[in-house]
Amino acid sequence: MTDRERFFDADHFGRSMAVPMSRTARDLVSDLHALLQTAHVPGPYVFAAHSFGGIFARLYASTYPKEIVGMVLVDDRAVMGLGLK
């Protein structure tokens, strides 16, 4: 990992542990924002997200639009059901 890469697995995904309480996508986006601020990771950011991570990446971008300059979405679940092929 270089100084320019950071990895985040939301609760119950990847290598993250499950938490004993119910969490929303907005909660997870808020956690990520707080983590980036607390760790002093300078923006703007380019997010790379896979599958359900696309939902969180899109929500982060809509919640904090000045902090995101680009996204790479792979097999993005956020577009399911929109008739896109």
C-alpha cells in the first residue's frame, strides 16, 4: 500500500467484522467520511468500488460532492433494475 491508497470494507463486507446493531448505507458513508477526516487523508478522492460498494460510493459522492473527483465502479449493484445492460 502506498501513501495514496486506502481500502475500506463496510460492516459485514470483506474483512470487516459484523456489528451488533442495525446500520444503514448512510451510517456507513458517515463512518467512511469520519475515518478519512480522522486519519487526515487529503482529498479529493477517486473511489473504486465493486458490487454493493457502488451503492456506498455513489451515496458518498452525492452526500459529499466536493470531495469526489472520480469513481471506478465494477459490477455496480446500484444500477440493478434500471434496464441497463
